Amino acid sequence: MVVLAASSVVVGRHVDRERDSRGGLESALERLALTETRYRDLFDHQPSPVVVTDASGVVVELNAAGQSLLGEGALGAPLHSVLGAGSDELTTGRVWTIRATDGEERLFLVSAHRVGAPARRALTQVVLVDVTEQSRRLELQRALTAGVLRAQEEERLHLARELHDDPLQQLTYLTRVLDDSGLAGGTREAVREARRIANGAAVGLRRLIRGLRPPVLDDLGLLPALRQLVSEVQERTGVTVELNAVGPEVRPAPEIELAAYRIAQEALSNVARHARATRVTVELAVEDQLVLTVADDGRGFAPGRRTAGFGLAGMRERATLAGGAVTVRSQVGRGTSVTLALPVR
């Protein structure tokens, strides 16, 4: 009886453990089913097209938005052939043009990640986010900005020519007319003072004309225009500015020269207004591409700090419109460098 009772206790405990284990398994299966239901709901109702491929890149599943974009015929086909892209181009962060089933071409931002392991059995989930409208708005914004810059440059050129052909010529003539020969006493001194004032006004007007559109830029090119700009900045601010030209002297396309000149002009203006620098180096290299660097030994600023004004933003936008880029590096107390890279053509 004792043995029978002991056996009953052992069997009872085993049955209890089995029941608890089965209950835990059933609970885990319920949670798994709930998770699967939630995933399916998110997958099916995701507004962006979602495509699932196997390890060989073949489409094995599409959500409703994916079927609407690519059609049911995409199932079983290699994803890169469905999208018309190379497999190396379907990486996260790329923007790809896809022709939808309705024939319209739209732009999609690709986001891909691997699901499951091992690698030979893993699936890849590709989410395609439609960025067509954002891209069109950005393109329109850049077109408007380019139009504004063109209009601004045309107005500057027109104004520079008008100032040169009329007021400057009259002032130059006036300084010649105000000759003090043959005059005596106070009249001579008054004429000398008037001549000095007229000559000063002519000098200021020439500086203004060069700021609007330096004739040397159109006539002789970027390097002579930069030499003139550096000389004027050094004379006006007292800061030592050194210009170095590296490599052969090649003339880029006129619009590239103008963009580079305006960015150098803005960079030197920022140094004069904000940097408190004692020395500035301007370096120009033109070979496969144009690289212009303006570096100062001023107070600098912390990386990521929002700087006042539109100077840096304007430089970046102008560089982008010309097909290049501007890189700014700065450190508090150790100066700032602005590097511009542009295509030569």
C-alpha cells in the first residue's frame, strides 16, 4: 500500500507537470497566433508597397499595395527584373523609378531588411515608400531657386554696366574738369577738395561695380577675379589673405566660374563679419574638378550649431545647383574651412 501510494503521488505530480506544460504551450501558441495576426494585419494594410523575397531574390509575397503597384504577375519573378533594377541597386536609402501597372512612373525610397536565419533560408522584406511628390516639390523648389539666382545675376550685370557706363564715366570726367591750374587762393583749395571728393566717389563706385559683377571674371577668368577679390578684402579688413593656385590654370565653364566666385565672395564676407581671424588662406585647384577652399584661423563654431543668416545655406544651394557640394568644418577656437567641389563643365 505504501508503494502504491508513493507511485500515485509521483504519477500525480507528473500529470500536473504535463498539464502545466501543455497549458504553457497552448498559451505560447495563442500569443504566437496573436502576433502573427497582428503582423498580417500590419502587412496587409501597410499603405506602402511591401515585397518579400526569398534568399535568391524571387518574390514570394506581396501586400495589397505591392500588388496594386506591381501586379500579381510579380509573384515568382526575381525582384530586380520586376523593378527593372540591378540587385545591387535595391539597397536601403536608394531612390528608384518604378513603372506602376497603370503605366505611370513614380519614385520610391527603398528600405530592405533580412528576416529569419540561417542566410540560405532567410527572407528579405523590401518596403517601397513613394517619394514622387516630395521629389517633384524639391525639383520645383530648386528650379525656382535657380531662376531667382539667374535673375539676380542678370540684374547685377545690368546694374554694373549701367553704373559703369553713366555715373562712373561722369565722375571720371568731372575729376579731369576740376583742374586747379590757373586758379588761386581759396578757389584752388575748394576745387582740390571737390576733385578729391569726386575721385573718392569714383573709387567707391568702381568697388561697387566689381562687387556686383567683376569685369575681370568674364574677361580673364576665375583666378584673376579671385586675386582681385582677395586684394580688396585684405585692403578693406586688414586681415592677411593668401591665395594659392594648385595645378594647371584651366578655365571652367562660365556658370561654374560664377558659382565658385560667388561662394568665395560669401565665404570671405563671413570671415570678415564673424570669424575675428588674422589670417585666411584661399586655395584653388582646377583639374578633373574645381576645388576651392577658404580657411581661416578665427574663433570657429561648434559642429551642429545653427549659424545665423543664410550665408552657408546660400553657398550650399548655389553649389548644388551647379552640380557640386560645399563642406564646412569648424572647431571652436581653431578656425573654419569651407571647401567647394564643382564639376569643371
